[in-house]
Amino acid sequence: MRAVAARLGVAPMSPYRHVPGKDDLVLLMADAVFGEASYPAGAAGEWRPRLELGARTLWSVHRRHPRLAQVGPLTRPLLVPNLLAHAEWMLSALDGHGLEPAAQFEVNVLLYGHVHGLAVHLEREANAAAATGQSDEQWMGGRAAALSELLASGRFPTFARVVGSFQDGYDLCLDSLFESGLKALLDGLAPVIEGGAAPTGSN
């Protein structure tokens, strides 16, 4: 709160006239950030394009604001209007397919968890680069000898074969992982949504 006051050029206690404390301020900031996303009013259509739009919109918000994923864990969701607007979009895309409410909600949480699970690494990636002064490629390059020793040990034959097949190395890109993960999730969920069944593991 003192840092916010300093940025605003006001007395240290001034922000408390507007918000009770840091936690409340963080919630307001998160709500404002989620509010950058918008969805077509009254949109209809197939469930898959709508879920893809929702997931990609949420990913783009986290991309622009890497700290957002650090605000709260999946099990303690942020109860702010603009995040609920996202949930409304996702749940409405699942309506009319015969899913039980709990299964409908679980699909939404699974997709949100995919976005959130990858997004937590956005700030960590930036922090690691700042702390070491190295890019990801430079960091891995400094560990090439240790990796080669592990591969040559014979203890991990499948890992060695897969990694050894990368002629030009492997570029671990979070955006690519997001897209491939989203496709895999939606492919797997298609029979659930179109058949009105509960996801495996649902109560």
C-alpha cells in the first residue's frame, strides 16, 4: 500500500480511504485486468469455437499480465465480476448438451486450470531471466554437459531417445503448449459434451 501511495504521489495512508487493505486492492486490480476481456453479446453457435475463444481470451489476459496467475490458487477462485463473466461465457457454451451441473462446472474448471497452470510460469520465466541474466537457451547451454552425462548413463533410455532426436534442440514455448494442450483437452472432452456424460473422475 505504501508503494502504491508513492507511485501516486500521495501520503502513505491515503489509499486506505478507498480500500481497506492490500488484499482488497489486489482483488480490484485483478477484476480490472479480467475486465480487459470481452465476449460477443448474445453469441450462439457450436460449443467448441466458443470454448476456444474463451480459453484463448483468458490466455491473452494472462500473457499481458504475467503476475495475474500468482494472485490466487485454483482452489480459492477470485470472486470478482469480470472473472465470473468469463465463467458465464464458458458455462453458457456448455448449456443444452445434457451435462449435469457439476460436470458442466468441472469442464469449465479444467479449461481454466489449463490456462492457469501454464500462466504461472510466465512471471517465473521472467524472474529467472532477470535473476540469472541468461535467456532460456543460454541457461540450457550451460547445462549441456550435465544433460549429456545423464543421457549417456543408460538409466533413461526412452528420454535419451526422444531428446536425442531433436536435431536442432527443443524450444519449449508456452504459447505452443497452451494451444496443443487446449486441442487435446477439447478432443478428449468432445464425447463428454456431445454425449452429455460426466468427465471421468466426477462424483
